[in-house]
Amino acid sequence: MGKRVLVAVDMNSESHASILYGIELAARIECSVVLIAISSPASPGKGSVPEASRGYVGTRRDTWMDRVVAESQHRAVGLEIFVALGRFFEEIIRFIRSQPSVQFIVMSAPKQKEGKDGAKFAAALKGLQKEFEGEILLVEKAGQITRVSDLYLRTPAGETSA
């Protein structure tokens, strides 16, 4: 089986740029793309479908999946789509453990890089990097891509990594 690009999408956020970049990357390196759309479990007391994902689940003709399929067809890239319910990084790790052909992981960068949320995201990326031998790419916005190894996993000056 050939190498593949995995695009991991949090259905609670806007991530069209990461999906389009993943398809573009797959076309450039002549491989297929796998899209895993992950929805976090509902919090107690809330509805079963997260508010942000309701727009994705509709039956409108012009859904986000239709756009993804059209773009992959336009670029002649094979596409597989998976939907998962669970914690974002846990679902990615579970998927890559079962799919050794994944060479790249593409996902959206967090909006908040500082503070508590930024620290949680950085810690989760480090855990993912330990599990995954390939390259993890974060899409800040269309045209702005960051390699995780370049930005998020650098050891501050004066410290040594374990």
C-alpha cells in the first residue's frame, strides 16, 4: 500500500484550509489523502451534536464534504473519509496505529498558542510526535504551514530534551 496524507479535522472548528492543503500535498507527492473528521463527545447537559458541527451534518447540497470530494477529484487524488467521536488527539493516535502507511499528518493550528489552551495543545502534539514517525504539519491559515518539529517541539535554550 502506498503512502498517504492524513488530514485530521476537529468538527468543532473551521478547518477548510487544512483540508485543502492536505489534498494539495497529496497531489504534489502523488499519494492519497485520508480525512478523519473528529467530533468531541457532548458535555453533560448539552445536546448530542456539538453546536459547531451542526452545519456540517446538514443535508444541503453544498456541504463541506461535497467541497472536499470535488477538490480531491479536481486534483485526481484518492480520498477516504472517516468520522470519529472522541478526544481529538486520542482519535488521531488510534487511527495512525492502525494505518502505518500515513506519511504526513495535516491539521489546523490552534487559534490560541499562548496560555493554558496553547500549553495543552503543545503537550498533546508532543505525545502525538512520540507515536508518529512521519511529519506533522500545522496550517495556520491558507499558505502558512508550520512543521511541528520546527516550532512546537523545540527545546528552550539551556534545557536538554529527555
